[in-house]
Amino acid sequence: MNVGEVAALAGVTVRTLHHYDRIGLLSPSGRTAAGYRQYAPADLDRLHQVLLYRELGFPLEEVATLLDAPDADPEAHLRRQHRLLRARLERTQAMVAAVEKEMEARSMGISLTPEERFEVFGEHDPAQYEAEVEERWGETDAYAQSKRKTAAYTKDDWVRIKAEGADIEARFAAAMTDGVPADSDRAMDVAEEHRQQICRNFYDCPAEMHAGLGRMYVEDERFTAHYEEIAPGLAQYVSTAVQANAARQG
């Protein structure tokens, strides 16, 4: 093959091949009577190795040393390149995951660094549910309102919101532990604070919508698991209290 054909096949420029020839990295096996370069299959194999090492970040001088070593073994080269490519792939996948996480968080308006999100949310980062949330409620006014509000929140805001939620959950658990009925004034008052906390921090949540959330706490196993982790039976207790308060609101 002539130099133009090799360049087109390998996706490099003719100038690059000329440079490789000048520095002795890849010299064609033959020349035509007119002095034009001619590349044999063995030359193409070497070019393939050169380009792989270059893609992995090796300088040309080091590539030449690797390929021209007296004990150079084609299979050893392939094993080394495979190992290096796998390592690069793992790093790339980790970077992709980090970028996707940041995209999800930004789409929710959670403008925190990954470290801050972990400090605030731990393993329960709400960004992981964004696709589902958008699919279910993306066309609603509540979703748009929540996006607008949360877009401006800082780490301190999220810490405050999380603390408010934890306090309400603890008061629900205390009421249940004290044997107070879920439809009592005490439990319903906590439920009303829960509704107001949603209104302040996320979106307008009228009584009927709040009742729907209450039903979801026992219908969606993820919500149920969250409340059951705080205290066994709490999911049903909160659900009943929330729906009872919605009925009280009329």
C-alpha cells in the first residue's frame, strides 16, 4: 500500500506517516522505482501498535523503545494494551457516572457539589429519582414550582429542610409510641405541619394532594421502607394521620 492508502486506512495524515518514518518509528518496508513509500502488512501491524500506545498517552520515544526491545512480544504488547485500556475504561465510566449524577442533580435544581450532596442526603440523594419524578409529575404545576424554588437552595437550605423533615418524622413516631390514635388532634396537627413544610419549601400542597401523598406512603414500598426504618408501623400511622387531617381541612 502507498502512503496515501495507509493514511486513509489508519485515520492519520500523510504528514504523520512521514514524521514516523523520519524518526525511525515506522519506516516502510519498500520503495517504488520512483522512491515512493510502500507499506507491507507487517508495517501496518506496527502502525496499529504505535497508534494504540499513542492513544494511551505514551510519548513517541517510549513507544519506539517498547516496540524495538529485543524481547518484544506481540502478545505481551496486546496484554499490556488490554490492561491499560481496561483501566482507562473504568476511569471513564466513573467520570461518566459522576457527570450523569451532576446532570440529574442540576435538573432537579440541587446545585451542590457531589461532596455536599453526600453530606446532606447520604445514600438517599433525591437526584436518583428525578427521571421517575419527571415522568409522573413533569407536566404539573407542583413540579414546575418545586423546580423554581429548589433551584436557588444552598447547602444550608437543604440541611434546614432535612432537619425540619426529621423533626416532623420524630414527632409522628413519638405520638405513635405514646399510643395516640393516628386520627387524633395531636397526630393530625403534626400532619398539618408536614403539609405546611411541603408548601414552604417545595410547592403548594392542598389537603387533597396531601391525602394522595399519605396513601403513597403505604402504596410505594420505598416510602414505606423509609418510615418503617424509623419505627415499625410508622408508615401506616403517618398515612392515616395525613388523610385524617385532609378530611379535617374539608
